[in-house]
Amino acid sequence: MPVRSGRWPSTAEPRLSRHGSVCGPARDVAAVWGALSEQGVRARQERWRQPVLAAPHAHAGLGSARRPRHPSLSWVGQAVRPAQPSETEMVLPASVDMFIGELGYDPTTDGPGYRRHVGWLIEQRRSYVVLDDGAGGPAQPGSPRAVAFKADVGALWHSPDGGIAQLTGVWTRPDLRGRGVGAAALAGVVDAVRRDLVGADGVVSPLCQRLQRPRHGALPLPGLRAGGPVRHGAAVSVPQTGVHR
């Protein structure tokens, strides 16, 4: 839930009746946090220093810029595409694994909401994947397929000044981490999001969880630049749940 200082605390408590997150410029979150605490909202985890990152632009695309340095991984960027509804059950375990590693609990144990959310992202063509043969090679027709990488467009904004997309849920399969697959795939996702959603001049911002990496396969994309001082305030939960998302 985004924060706008001075307007949010009075409506926050009902919306956090189970669990949720508060995010925004740190000074704005700090300004409302006292009021939320008085309403009985408690933080399971606070993250006060999470930079806003912006992916660089490249004339021919980030994927093309990376290929001469990693020719054996050229297939990875080229394989990036929106997940299909028929692949929801394949994508869901990757999404759950990312969530558990980040927040410490399985979101599917809390009802069908997370499964619906994953399905909605896929239906909206906002969940991008790379499928491989299960062993780190390109998937071939008729061969087994597995999710090698995924990333979601968790937030999307269009304005007269241009589009902005925030990438969330970035995940690389554990056996592929440290091999350059994540970087190649992330470059391909940035290119795809600009092509599909925000335009060539649009801003693509990978969400950087300071405490998250490198557990899900890092954000190793060269040229990422800080677009602002700090972004997040706190992830919160009401006392009876003891969890947050």
C-alpha cells in the first residue's frame, strides 16, 4: 500500500485487517507509523533502506548489449516471454519459493488469494518467464520444460511523461544461480517490458530487497542506477497473524 503522508493512517487499519505492506518514501512512512502503531498494527519486519533502482537504456536493448560478453547465454534473453495461462501451475511453485525465501512463510497456506494473484498477473501478461529443459539448456519441442527464471510487473503506471514499471518477484532457479542466467534473463525482461508495457523511453525499476539477495538469484544487471534515496518503510502485520506480505 503506498503512503501519502497525512492522508493515510485513518484508512489504513481496516485495510490491514489481516496482513500487508506499507511502502513509500521513508520519511512519509515514518510520519504515519506512529498512528498505525496506536491502532494496534505491528511490524513483522521493517526495511528502511531500500533504494529505487532504474534499469539503463541501451540503443539496441539490454539483451543485445549483453550477448557479446556471454554468447552461450544468448538463448536466455531470447526466451523471455509472458507466461501463458496454461502454465500457471508451472509458475506457481517458483512464485511460492520466491515468497517463502523473502517473507518466511508459504502464502498458499493462507487461502487461495496468492494463487489467484499469480494467475491474475499471468492473465494480464505481467509475469515473464524463461523456460529451459530442466538442466540449464534451451527447451526443445517435445522436451521437458521447467521455469528457469521469472519476474513480475508488480506495479505499472502510465502518465503523460511516460510509463513506469516496477519488477517484483524476481527469481532464478537455485541450480542456475551464479551462472549469469539471472542477469541475461533480467536484461531480456527489461527489454520486453519496455516493448510491451511502458515504451522505449519508459522507466523499469527492479525492486531491490536489501535483505533478499542473493537468495533468489541477485539483481546482477550492470548499469542499474539509484533513482531515489530510499523507498520502503515497513512491512507490517496485525498482531494475530504474526506474518506479513
